[in-house]
Amino acid sequence: MRIQNGKGEVGRGAQPRPKNQNAGMSVPPSSTALQQALVQPEQRRKAPPCGAACASGADVRGWIALVAQRKKLGLSDANAYTQAWNMVTAVNPFPATLGRICPHPCEAGCNRRDKDGAVSINALERFLGDWGLRRKLKLPLAESGTRSESVGVIGAGPAGLSFAYQLARRGYRVTVYEKQDQPGGMLYFGIPQYRLPEAVLGAEIRRILDLGVELRLNTAIGPDISVQQLSELHHVVFIGIGAGVGLKLGIPGEDDAGVWTCTDFLSEVNRGKTLELGAHVVVVGGGNTAMDAARAARRTGAQVTMLYRRTRNEMPAIETEIDDALAEGVEIAYLAAPLAIGREDGRVQSVRVQRMELGEPDGSGRRKPVPVSGSEHDVRASAVIAAVSQEPDWNGLGELYNGKIWIQTESNGAIGAGFWAGGDALGLGIAGLAIAQGRQAAEALHAQLRGLPTPPVSQSTIAASASAKPDYYPPKARSASPYRDVQSRLAQADLEIQQTISERAFLEEVSRCFSCGSCFGCEQCYMFCNAGGFSKLQEVGPGRYFALSLDCCEACGKCIELCPCGYLSPCPGPRACDS
């Protein structure tokens, strides 16, 4: 007899099913069931759409399942939280940080979205991150012992710190060189306090340093230490310099006082400096950084107008960030592009603006903005912030500079000759992606140094929307993170506006997960299999609750039809599961 457990392997400790368990129980055969006649099932876990879309590479379904299924697993709430936190921080040491700032692409693919709203994964991660901070949990080690190799990291941003963390937890000696007086990179200097409090980011960075990572602040590559010296001090050097240089607009009048790039402006704000912006600030751009700059400027009491050359439909900023900016009184002028900055006695007075219309799609896939002749007009301004794009600062890194804006690496981040890289230095992306690139480079380097197999890339089939059966799950409203009122936000510039959900809301929200592609122990297959092909396992875990005996299977396909999460699938061919 062949028995399969949740991983398609031989199951141990399966409990035999009582005879006549389903006596008197039947399900009317549907047309789907009839079509599935003579089809045997297979137990096969599939990658859920949330996990496939997670930039940081976290097993979203996995850590949510630990909490959602805690009672079936015999775990206390605290034990489940701790295990889930360890699972998240194994790949991402910044759960409280990303829980606040990530645009959560994982939620866009959630199969629950069209039923009653996607699972609030971002809010769940934030709760878990804050829970770990309150309990002062230590980051999990991957291996015991120490390594002889020394590793240098240029830049204490999300990519560099992620890389440092993954190697430190494997026993390597890591030194991080940062030219600024604070670690965090754009997490610290590019995100306002009202979105990411310094105390939260600082606490998560300190946990990384507690693993033995040495941090050298105010150390610029070039003036303070050369690339050649780094190569001599360390076996390997990782480049995580990010993209900290904001680009200018390329229009007349922007090279004097009263005009900032977004990175310079936000850096000054986050350092607590008081800037003379005047009463009317114009922000050019439509991304998340532009929103941060506009909302930060609004907190000085100024009237803020954003110029964006396309419409809201094409705006790259997160929808909620746009809504929040509008709620706080930021005005957005769509289909508008700056032509020049007008000055009087050297002071900014206005921005010359031209109306645009959308033409054919360009290389980005979005419709290209085309100037409307004769539409030029002036917008009042006392300061201008350019938030159009960013690029790396290659100053001091000439030995590594190949004349291109972005670093070119292999898929795992390797450059060659002992150098690796990741994060925004490879191209602009979100913080979660930078963290993932730092981790992937560290894992690949560790495998190389230890002579281990290259870390595999998951080939699991994504659990598509059709595989989950929303009607099986009871309706449950999506938990929303509490927000402070607009008046409070603007009165206290650094006040964090979005709050962490309550523990009760956290537990309610994890229960909304469909567990797409992974068994969650609903017992549908067990209850309705007339042949007794399913038996309970004594040792259970997320995705492992029942063993399947194909020798008992009548190939009716009923279990496949009833499986709500899409874990059971038809075998690819007749009796293929027996082969």
C-alpha cells in the first residue's frame, strides 16, 4: 500500500479511519464531479500568489498558517507568534519596518481580494514585527560556530544590512562601512518619521549589530578608505550603496536656492533641520518619494501642489499614499509638466507649467505624455522639490565604476573578483526587493565559500485564483489599520499616522487566509471519501494533516472538487500517482 502525506511522501503515524465514518453522508454529484470521474488525486503543495509576489521572499502563507492553524497544531498564541516571527526574520530582519512602508504587492494577487478584500498582509507583518520588538526577540541564527572569512559591506542601507545579517547569522565576521552618521540608508534618510519612526528602524538595526556586525559610520569610500584597501582587508566586498542622488529637472532656474532634489530635502527633514520653504511648495513627480516629499512639506504649513505629467491611473505611488496626501490637503495637478522656474531677486516665485495629453504607450507600457501647444501657464511657488528619479553616487568608487549608472551583476548578485552587489545600486526598487537581493547574494556567497550546492530557485506552481474556492469560506471583513485624524497629523509633523492593529484584529485577519495551495486541515476530503482513502496524521503541521492511500481510491474525483484551497489536484495521467 502506498500512502502519501502532505509533501507527496510516505506518511508516518497516520491514524486509521473509523469504519462507516461517512455512513449516511453524501454529496450530490455535480457536473464537475462527473467530468472528474476516474481521476485520482495527488497531494501537492503549490506556491500561493501572495508568496510569489512578496518582494522580500518571505513565505507569507507559511507564517500566517502557523498562527491561523495554531490550535490544530497545539500551539499557544505566544508560541505561534514566535515561530511565525522566526520564519519571517529568517529572510527579512525588518518586519516592523516593512510592515509600515512596503507597498505590499503580495496583497494584489490575494485570491480573497474579489470576495471581501485581500488579507491585510502588511498589517499582519507590522503587528508581528512590533510584537517581536516589545519582547526584545533576538534574530535567529542559521548556523553555530564562526568562519574565518572576513566580509566588508559598503553602505548600511536595506541591501547592505540584509547581506550583513545573513552572513553574521552564519558565523562570518562582517564590517559595514557607512559614509553617513546614521545607518539605514534611504530607510532612515528617505522616509519621513510619520511613516517610519526612527525608534522602530533603530531597534531593528540594533538586532543585526547584536550578532557581532561591526558598523563604521562617517566612513566614506575614497576619502577615508579605498576600494583597494577594502579588498586587502576582506575576502569579499558587498556594494550596497543604494541610489541616494536625486536627479534634477533639467529646466532653467533650478540651480539656485529654493530648489531641492527629493533625496536632499527628505534627508534634511529627517535630520530635524528647519527649512525655509515659504507658503507655496511645488513638488514634481508622482512616485512614493514624491508623495513623501509633498506630505513632509505640507507638515511645515505650506500649501503644496504636485505636478505629474500623466493621470492618476498611471501614477506609480501607492494608492493609499495618494489618498492620504489628498486628505492632508496636497493638491495634485495631473497632465502637467514644468518648463522653467521663475525667480525675482534670486527667490523662487513661480513654476512655468505646460499641459500634457496622453499619446501612444512608451517603453514603460504607459501612454506617453505629449505637450499641448499654447497651454503654458504659471503656478505660484516659493520652493520646488524635484522628485523625478534617483541614481547611485559613484564618488570614491571609481575602481568599480564601469561608466554605467547601474551595477551589472549575475543573477545571484556576483560581480566577480570578490565583489557582490544588491539593492538600488542595481536599479530602482522597493525596500523589500533590496532586502531580498542582499539575502540572495549572501546565501549564494556562503554556498560558494563552503562548497555547497547553489541555493535552488522555487519551481512550485502558483496557486491560481481558480484553484481556491471562495464560497467555502465564510465572509469576513478585512481588518483596517487605525489612522490618526488629519488635524492631529498636521499639528505634529513626526507623529506616526498609521497605527498597528490590535491582537484581536490580528487573529481575526489571519483566519481570513484561504491557505491557497496548502492543506489547512478542513477535513473535507476525509469526511467525504467513501472509500476511506484519507487518514489523519498524528504528527501534523501546516500542509500536513492527512495521508492518502491511492490503493483505496475509487478515482471519483470528489475530494478534488471539494478541496477548498486547491491542495488536491488531479494526477496528470491515469494511475500516474502510483508510478
